Amino acid sequence: MIDEAVAKFAEGILGEVEEALKDEPFSEEIFTQLILERLEDAGQLEGTFPLFQKGRIKNAIYRIDGYTFDEERSRLELFTTIYREDLPPGRIPAAEVTKAFERALRFVNACVEGLAAELEPSNSDASDLARLIEAQARTLGSVRIILLTNGIVDKAAGSTDWRDRKVEFDTYDIARLQRILGEGETRADIVVDLQALTGDPVACLHVPSQAGEYDAYLSVLPGEALSRIYDRYGVRLLELNVRAFLGLQGRKSVNAELRRTIVEQPSMFLAYNNGIVATVDDLELVKDKAGRPLIKSLKGLQIVNGGQTTASLHRARRKESLNLGNVAVPIKIIKVGGADLGEMVASISRAANRQNTVQLADFSAGDPFHQQIETVANNTWLDDGKGRWFYERARGSYLAAEQKAAYRKSDQQTFRAQTPKNRRLNKLDVARYLTAWDGLPYRVCLGGQKNFQHFMQRMKDSSPPPPDTVWFKRLVAKAILYRAVEKKIRAMKFPAYSAQITAYVVSGLAQKTGGRVDFEGLWSRQSVSIELERLVEVWAPRIDGLLRQSAGQLNPSEWFKKEGCWLDVVNRLPALSDPLPPELSYAGPTDGEDAATAPVRAHSVADYERIEQCMQVSAATWLQAAELGQKAGAVHWKVAGICRTLASYAAGGWDKKPSARQAKPALEALQACVRAGVIESAAPEAAVIS
């Protein structure tokens, strides 16, 4: 008998797919895209690309529905989908599951044997993947084929031999999806068989807590085993760790020292390294002949301190081919009993990481920044006073709030009316929308978790003021715009990379408008105009073409993650044209202007062109225009002040953008300075647009 929670979750997924069918015709592809996005947001997967590809080699069929390639871990994952419209969900026959895995593996074989040359030239996305697999075949560290299904599968995992390596088979069926996406569980699927990894159970010293809140086990793990565990689970091992801190600043001195020890004195690693601290939900113990405890397996493993060590060991083995045979790593394993796991982990992390000066802001869900967003969201109502947006600071909090409201039917109806699912934001959403709007689409293309790490690092480095109501309304406006662009691009049915095109389109719009659109109007209407959708319809294929031209012979999915891609594309963005959508042609004051005194004038294409031209001038040139221009009498002191302001914006990487009222006199001042001979030509005469 199927669990009631699973049946309800399956019904919800089916409903979402059917709703999307109004815009897109293929339910299996919609399901694949929906599940890949959610699994990525949950930290189960990274950098996924939906890509349906089916064909025939001789008399055998190959098929995949998506893929991800982790260059760092040299790991290829292919997705294959079985979608049913049955309710309640039924069991998928074992033969059908096996056939799905075989078809996906057949695709890998075909790629290695030159499939790219046989594909239609127009099928560039599949060709790109086929060439990638062909080029990486000899050096692939691991291959995993993952079945996505809304049915129930009895045997979820397995493996087979393929070209001198193991190919793993894994399954996300509806029960597992409900556990991960419905309940917010992310650790239960991490099961580490130490006996299989090392050949024997691992010796340990058991130290029980006197208060019974936890059990501690002190042990030593082979470096090779720890590297392979990370190879299998990646950043999911660090779900409870200080994710925003790990690996962003590089801690090059620490990594260099780790590498030096591995290369020169591997047997001393145990003596020199502080080791790692981990928590587990459970562990399986056996005893040796003398009755001493041995650890056979770990369930729900989370590394709460020592992520740097773990990732560095993995990199040394995978990327630098260093031998970890003589490397041993001390580990303290905490099995939490009656204590609250989240609070326990936060306390362990804070205490263990003090030596690395980790700030409290590094703990994502408990970060004051996210707590403040949650508080503001709860107290900011839409203009009609009847609805609001829900900020899901901790994964699963929306579901918990919905279930709490479900105790009384009237409360449940009120909750759903006030905060429907389409007005839900989570931490990864916030990072995605703000990062794209700030002109960093290549960071968005890294995937939800990695982008979130970079976002939190930027927040920590820039120390922005705490979120308030105005900030939150602008955040929601950016979310509405991003989601509208995303929906329109999906409906246009690009063969692949729709998520990447979305990020670059949004960043392109922000670049062309100087980040200044009608945020208040977007908040009030809670939707975008038809005119903006038409603009996206024009821009999307052009951006797609620019991205592909920029990638050239490089692997597109990897190139889109590079800053060089954005620097290439940003100089060739499509032009804006009149009439502008209302979000861009709005009338009213801009940042820093007094609504009571600022002239009410609609924005034009010329305004945005001036803003863009201002941002092509260096901070040094703006300062020269201010100082030398004012001294020579070519620039009025008030305009010189505008030039100094723009110099500060430029020095800050244009985090702040010029307004239309600043741009025109500033560009005119530049030309006046050129005519007076106090500075060299900094902008073309055509930049001064009346």
C-alpha cells in the first residue's frame, strides 16, 4: 500500500506537469526539467541540463533525457526518465527499469564511437555532449546513470562494468523524491559502506556522552576512501557545513601545505592535519575477535568541519593524480541522540571553526541576512493587503507552515490564498535572481548551490545594509521579472540551455538599462507586460546565438560558467528600440532622487544608451573630467560632482549604476573636456544624445 504522503506528493507533481502542458506539449520533458531543477535546489545534483536525445545504433535504441558533467570531479551523470499519468503511482516493472538504464549506457557507447559525426548538424546540443563524452572517455573518473520517475521502483541502485570502470545506476522514484523534496530530507540517502571502500570495517574508539545527548567515535580514515566518498556525494556531504565559506577564498596557503604534505610526507598527514568532524544519523558497528568496536557503515554522513581537507584530498587524487595510499585522516564522528541535530551541528561548526575565523554569517539558514528577509517577508503585504510572499529560509518551512494551517480548513484556505506556491522564494532563488541582475550570469550557470556560495561570499565581503521593505519589494520585482523571462524562454522550446539563456537575458536587460526598471510597477502589478514578453521573444534567440558563437569549439555548458563568456557577450548585446516596454519606459524619479522635486519624464532608448556609455568610461577618466575640467572652466562644479560620483561607481565595479539624469550632463562634460584639450578622447561624439 502506497504511503499517503507519497500519494499526495505524486498528485501534486502530476498537477504541476499538467498545468505546464498549457505552454509545453511534452509531459515527459516537463517532468524531467521540473525534477532536475528541484533536485538541484535541494543540493542533490549540480549543473543539470535537460536534453532529450533518442536514436538508433544498428538495431538498438539509445536514449537520454538530460545530463550533467562535473569537470572538477571528472564525473558524468546521464538522466533517463519514465513518466506515468497513473494515480496513485504504480510500480515500474524491473525489466522496464533495466531497459532505461541500458538505453542510456548505449548512448555513452555511441558517443565514444563517434556519434557526434552522425548527428544532424542542426542538433548542436546533442553533438556538443557527444563530443564532450568522446573527448573525456579515457579520463572520466566516474559515470552515473540516474532514472527519474514518478512511479515506484523496487531496486533503486546497482552497477555494471563498462570500459574498465564501473558505471553506477541510481534511481529517484516518487517515494525518494517525496522524501527529499517533500519532507526536505537530504542526508538519508548518503550511505557510506566503509567495509566495501577499504576492504575491512574501520577500527574506532567509542566515547559515549555522559548526558546521553550523543555518542562520539574517534577513528582514522584512509585518504583514498575519504576522496572516493567525496567523489560520490560531492557537496551534499557539506549540507550542514559552512557552505558559503568553503573554497571561495581558496585558502591557498592551507591547500598548498596539504598538497606539500601529500607529495613529500604522506605518512605524516595524520600528524600534521587537524582531521575532520562529522555527524551521522546512524552507523553500523561490528566487533573484532577481541570484542572491540569496528565501524562498518555510516548513514546520513555530514562533514561539519574539515570540508577544506576533504575537497583538497579529492582534488589531489582526481585532478593532480597524486597517490593517497599512505595518507590517513583523523575523524571524529558524532551520532546525535536526543539533541536537536541542527543546533548541535551549528554549535560544533562554530566551535571547531573558530581557528579559521569563520563568521556567524557563514551559516546560511541561520544567517542574520536570511532571518531578516524572512521577517520582512512576513510583514510585507501586497498592495491589496490580502497576499504576501513567503520566504523559505530553511528548506521545508513552507510545507511545515502549510501543514500547520491544514489543522483547520479555514486556516488552510487563508494560507493558500495569502501565500500560494507561486509566491514562494527560497535562498537559492534569491541568490539566482540577484546574481543575474547584478551582471554575473556565469555564476548563475554554476548551478544553485555553487552560485549560492558565491552570493553569500559577496554579501559577506560587501556588508550591505540589512534588508528592509523597499529592498524586499525590489527583490520580489526582480523575481517576477526573472520568472517571466524563464517562462517565456521555456515556451520557446530551445533544444537546450534554456536556463543559461535565461540568466544571460536577465543580465543583459540589467546591463542595457543600468539596472533601472520600474520595480514599483512590477511589485504593484505582480506581473510583467506583454511588451516585455515580446522583447524577451526577440532577445532570447539572439542571446542564444551569441552564446554559441562565443563558445566556438569549447564545451558550451562549461564555457557559459566562465566570466570570459559574459565579457564577450556583454559587448554584443541586442539593442533596445522604441517603443520600450512600460517596465523600461516608466516615468518617475530614480535612485537617490526626490519624488517631490524630480521631473516626471518617461525613459527612452537614448537614456539607456547614455547610461551604458557612461559605464564604458573608467574611474580615472571620470576623475580627470571632474578635476581638470572644473579647473579649466570647461565643467560646472555641480556637473563635476556628478563626474566624481560616477568615478566612485566605476571604482566599485558599477555595483551602483548612473541614472538618466546623471548620464547626459556627465557625457556632455566629457566632450567639453575633450574640446578643451584637458583629457584625451574618452567617448565618441555620438555619445552625447540630445
